[in-house]
Amino acid sequence: MEIESRPLTYPPRHGYIAKLATLCKCSRKTVTRALFQGQQGKKSDLVRDTYRQLFSGSPENK
């Protein structure tokens, strides 16, 4: 019986919401709503794109 391995999907370390808010020039609440509640809009799209670039898990981003 083989155990199927999957990549771990943990959230980044403490402070990533404030870091994203600073980079995207928006509030922490906007970042939280964009990532966890699926808020739509230009800023939310920017937040999600920035999150993917910074925390995608690929070795070149670490």
C-alpha cells in the first residue's frame, strides 16, 4: 500500500497579510477579504496575483 504524497498547503509565516497590504497599497481588511472570502475587484485581483508571486512555493521565490 503506497502513501500518496501531496505538497503541503500551509499559510505563510506570521505577518504575510500586513506585508501584502503594504506591497499592494491597500488595507489589511482588503487582503483578508480577497484571500479568504473571495472578494472581487481590481485590488483583490492584485492582492491574489501578488500572493501567488511571493508565496507560490517554488524555489526561486523563497
